[in-house]
Amino acid sequence: MKKTVLFLSIIALIVFSISCKKETVDEVAPLITTASMTATVNDTAWTSVTRVSKNYTNLNTFVITGTSSDGKVIAVTVKGEQVGTYTSSTSIDSLNAQVGAVWKPNSSLNYVSKNGTVKITDINTSDLRISGTFSFEVVNSSDLNDSFGITSGKFDNVKYSVSDSSKVAY
């Protein structure tokens, strides 16, 4: 996988180097992002390479999703749109849940949160960016005896889009 990423990076560098139009720093700067999403999953470091976040305004909810280079996904849902700490000891499908998470290590396996905490530390409504921390205890949806922790979770400067939809897509 590392060879593939290195190869694709080299190809991208070559294509950008020989492009017809010379781009200024101001044109390239919006493509460079400082956004990140990381966590420790079952005592193993996880880092996203892509991040997608959406604010569902009709539901007062943020969904922040990250995918690692090997396709492992963490999706964090927060019922709240303000800086602050949100907790839950209720599963995300409960109407009383303020936070929830899904850990998807592959296409056929899902872990859902039993409890957890999300702390939103910054919401930049001008640039549509959100930052915060999270931790959850998750359980295998097919085997309730299979559970572990997601700790030291952090999303930083993640760009979000806004939707007034009344449905949240996972």
C-alpha cells in the first residue's frame, strides 16, 4: 500500500510540474489543508487521510467522518451545534443520545458506540470548520461480547458542509 501511495504521489508531482499553466501560491493554497482526524482504536493508532463533515441544521447535528489509507472508517455524530462537551451512555439510535460513533474496520464489520464523549472546542462558521476531541466504547453489532475503546480521538480544522435535510446519512 505504501508503494502505491508513493507511486501516486510521484505521478501527481510530475503532472503538476509539467502543467501548462503556472499557478501562483494564492491559487494552490486553498488545496492545502491543515485538517486532521486521529484516534487510538483498541490500542492502535488510526489516522484519517480523508475527512467529510456535515452539519444537519434541521437536526442540530454534526456528523464527522474520517477514512484511513487502509479504508477503516470512524463516523462521529454529535447532537449539538455549540462549543461544549456532549456525552452519552445510550446507543446512538436512542432518541436520548447526544453523541455516537461507528467504527467500520472493513465492509462487513460494524462497531457501534455504547457510550462516549465528544468535546467541540471550536466551530468556525465563517470558514465552515470544526475542531474537537472524542472517546467511545464500541461494541461489535454482531457480537456483543466484542468491545473495546476508541480513545484520544481528535478532529482538527475539519471542513464541513451544511444541509437542512431532516435525514442523516451514515
